[in-house]
Amino acid sequence: LLDARDGLDPLHAWLAEVVRRTAVMVAKWQAVGFAHGVMNTHNMSILGVTIDYGPFGFLDGYDPGHICNHSDSGGRYAFARQPNVAWWNLHALGHALRPLCADPDASLPPVLDAFGDLFTEAHSDNMRAKLGLELAEDDDKALLDDLLVLMAGERVDHTIAWRALGRFDRGSGATPAALRDLFIDRAAADAWGERYLRRLETETRADAERRAAMDAVNPKIVLRNHLAQAAIDQAVAGDFGEVRALYRALRRPFDEQPGDARYAALPPDWARHIEVSCSS
């Protein structure tokens, strides 16, 4: 890792790798709806792995401005802001490394500026996979953006909607009920579904193959706050059965698990009132 590459000295080559790993990691967060909650610099890893996520949460209803940390009153670490915060943290790392540079007074290494392109590429690849698209076309971003606007407008469940997207059947020519019924504005959902079906006609994979690939990147089960709270409540009462059951289900988040359907259901109304903080 510390070998010089692309004409960079070992220190800058190392920093470039940290930048790449961080971009890939945060792109994965955004794809599955993971909100870290407390992205202080000391809560980030140079290895590009997720650490120290105390007040974290997975999105229920899709909300780009979602704040999972009760202590984050200003929304600094809101879901949609995570990529920018990661970039800021990398710049802080760059500042800390300046005394080790050949010229400590020089400007920050330009490798830091690669984060934007690296994140965009990784995020685009992830979202294209979630849409079940192998080929890249110019209108794919608009198709994705318009879906997210629809979801945000009605706070449609993030995990369930993406999983339901794999149920499109090109032969039926209709939006599957599993997705359509998540929306109040069914006409808008149908209109988007028609565009998506036309886009799928340019793909070569059979529906079953595409569905399997989509299910491998769109989880069926995520650790929602209300699921964790229910397990905690029972554990506090001395019963760890729910902790073990939830853990077993979460070990296979992409698999269909009929016996654990309750973990893949819409969250109850009381779940929206759960708040977590750094001391949770």
C-alpha cells in the first residue's frame, strides 16, 4: 500500500488509497439507506470500514434530510450530507499529515479532490445495480432521481421499495403491486413504472436473472430501530430469545426468510418517535 504509484510519493499514495476506500464505503451507506449519525473525524477509519456508529439508523421512510442522532440538532450528519462530511474529514486528515510532507507549507495533496469523482462513480454503480441495470445509458440518472423524488415526497419505505423493484415483469407491462401499493399517488408510480419497463427492454438479462441480481444488493431485512428496541426490551426483562432470533435473520439480510417476515414488514407507527443519541 505504501509503494509509490501513479507518480505519487508513498505518503500521498497511501492517502489516495484512504480516499478511495472512504468513497466506496460511503457510497455503500447511501445505497442501503444507512445513516451513521456521528461522523466526527475520530469516528472514521483509514481502512474504509464502518466504525463507532452509536446513534446510527437505517432509513424507514425515504428522507434525504433524515437525522438519526437526537443530539445532531443542526443536521450536520443528515443522511444526504454524509458524502460531504466524509470529504471534509479526509481534508482534516490531510491537514494532520502535512508535517510529514516534504514541504509542510504546501497546499493539501490534490489526491483529496479525487473523492468527488470516486464517490460518484461508486454510487452510480451501486444504484444502477439496485435498479437491475447492467448497461449504462444517459437517462439512467434521471430515472433514478425521479424515483427518489417520488419516494421522498411520500416518505415511501426505503428498504421495502427497493426490494419490490425487483418484482417488475416485462411481460406484464405493469407496476407490481408490491411497489405500487406503497404510494398514495398510484398514477405517479405507474408513470414511473412505465418508464422503467421501457428501460428494461434495452437490457439482455431474463427477468429471473435480473431479479436474483437485484435481490443480492437490495436487502430484505435491515436493523431498524424498532426491531432493536423490541429485542432490547425483552433482554432487559431477562429474555434474550428475540436478540438471538433477530441476529439470525440479520446474518442473511438479502435472503427470503418466510419465517421472519415480521422483520421485513413496514415499521409500526410508534417507531417514528424513537430517538437515539450518542449515549443510546
